Amino acid sequence: MDIKHSLKQRIVIVFALMSTVVAGVFAVGIIATVHIVETRLTIISLSGNLHRQLTQDRIEDWRHRPEKDELFYADDGIDDVAMAADLKDLKPGFQKFFRGKNAYYAMVETVGGRRYVLLRDQREFKKRERILLGVVLVGFILSVLLAILLGRLLASRVMAPVSRLAGQVRHRDQLLELAPVLAGDYARDEVGALARSFDETLGRLRAALGREKLFTSDVSHELRTPLMVLATSCELLLEYPRLDDRSRTQVQRISKATAGMNQLVETFLLLARTEGKNAPSGQRSSLSQIAEELVEVWRPAIEDKGLAFVVEPCADANGLYNTALLRSVMGNLLRNAWHYTDQGFIRLTLSPHSFSVEDTGIGIPLEKQQAMFQPFVRGDEQRGEGLGLGLSLVQRICGNQHWSVILSNREPSGCRFTVDLEASGAGQRPSANPVRR
């Protein structure tokens, strides 16, 4: 399992682990050193005491042990210094010896063919060893807790510049054109290098956005003149008395296409001028008015394709919205439904503050619904010569106007687009991903 922690948590964890390892090594080293030193001192002490005991002139003096926790035994000794049976198998030198549950250190020497044994009780040594172990353990725990505390304090100080930089970068998108440089606020270290990278990236992004806005504005502006010429020419042709019915129908189709293109150009131009903020009010129309206008435009094309065009009006759909943007959203959704539906129906349903467009077309697989709102993404059956910009434009307009667009599938086939014109409440922006199942 990939467990993700914040950078501050990782610093604390690394600091605590490092301190744990260091403290553990020191604790083990202290215990091992004390054990080795005390064992060595015990050997020296027992050896010295045994030799001092053997310097006594009389056997009777052997009863006077040099230490209270020591026991002295000798071959052919008398009374309490006589060699016990369990001591006779001990090898010469220093060793550990157990008598029942009691543990002893034993020093064995042979002088003149006689064996001598000096035992020392280990209980005192074990007691000191337990005390030492307890002290080391308490010190180890305290050192780990102190390491965690110091790690948190140091991590906060270390992460302060990074957190500050993250906060500045997070809010720079609100002041993209006026955002000051970041590198001047930081030292020439890793954080400063990161700030300089952000400055360079923001500079390139600002330049790219500027070029995109200029391109969109220029293209949209330049297209208006030829579109105006087309529209005027269509009007003059429709007034020509000798125009036959077939030619008149074709001119009317050119006129409608020109009007739609002009509307699309106005929408792009409006979005380019208002990127990052709401579009100006401009002309405003109700949902019913826009629906009546688009129904008149799209009914012939839909019915000529052999589809039923079902319109469910709403008497309360009288709220006023930006005319160009609402017309573009509804028109693109109707065009999308017409384009991908071969049989069945297309239904436009109005509500007081929303509308939906549903069809019985090929539908959109669930795993591809997210991508359908991206530019230049089209359905599985790529029909016609469309560029896949319609749904992307719908999403951009809804984001600009604080509307939401919801895509869902129909059974057994087709899909439904629902646009909520009051989705975000008072001045709140919708989520970045408005597509929901």
C-alpha cells in the first residue's frame, strides 16, 4: 500500500527513525560495554581474591572469606571449605556455574595437585544489570520522544519557506497578470531555485495566455467582416424575384449557417475578453425565448433526418440570462444530439432554472464521459468534419457563468445533458469537473 505523508511528516519520521537508530546503537553499546567491563573486573577480582586466600598459612584461615558474597572450596578441605561433588568437574579458569536456581561466577585453580574453587554470587551483579538496563531503556524512550518533538519543531521551521511559497503560488492564479516575482523573497537555496522556476513557468504561461487571447480576439474580429458580407449577400439573394425554390432553400441554409457562425464568433470573442471573470451582462433573454428561437432553427434539420423533436416548455422559465452564451450552450447541445442520433427522438425539456437535452443516439461510454468536455475530443463514431470543440465550449461558458452541466446515459441508448443555471448559488464557482454520472 502506497501511504502518502506530507513533507513535514516525512521529515519528522526520518528524524525520529534516525534518532531511534542512534539511541539504540548507543544503548546496546553501553550495555555491552558495561557487561564486558564488569565481567573483566570480576575475573580480575576473583583471581586476586583466590590468590590472596591461598597465601594464608593455615587451612583454618581459609574459613575467613575475603568477600561476603564469595564461597571458597578446596580439595581435602575441612568442614565448610570441603570440595562439593558438583564442583569437582569444573575446569581451571573463569566460568559461570549454576547451583540450582542460583548463578555463580567460578574461578578454579590447581596448585600442587590440589584444586581450589572460589565462587561469587551473581545476584548482586544481575541486580545492577537490571538497574542499568532500566536506566538505558528510559533514556532510549526519552530520547525518541525528544527526537519527535525536536523533529516537529525543526520541520516547522524548515518547511516554513516551502509552505509560504506554496501559499503564494496557490493564490497567484487570481492575480496572474499582476503577480510579482517570487525569487526576490527567498535565499539562493533550493527553495529559492524552486521560486525562480515558478517565476519562469509563470512568465511562459502568461506569454502563452496573452498570445492565445490576442489570437482568439484577432481571428474573431477579422471573421466578422466576411460573415457580414455573407449575411448581406444572402439577404440580397433572397430578395431576387427570379430565384427558384431550390436555390432559395440553399440560400436560406447559407444564411442560417452564417448566423450560427456569427453567433459562435461572438461567443469566442466574449470569452476571450472575459477569461477569468464573468462576462458583462449585455443583452439578456429568458430561457423560453432562447428555446423558441433554437427550436425554430433546429426543427427542420432534425425532422429532415427522420427524428422526432420533442419540446417540453415551462411557463415559469422566465429568468434572464446572457443571450449569446445561453444560445451557444443550448445550440451546441442540440447540434451534438442531432449529429450523433440516427433514429428515435431528441427532447428539449425546460425547467424554471435549467434545461436538458436528451437523445436516443449512440451514447457516450462511462469511461469516456470525462474526456468529452476536453477540446478536440469527439465520440467513438467520428462523423462529419467537426473539430470536437462544441462540448468544450459548453463547459467553458458554464464555468464562466457559474452554471453546471451534467452528463448521464439513457437506457437503452443515448445520453442526457442537463444544464443548471442556478447551480452555484450566490457567486460561487462550480467545481472544476462538472461532469457527473
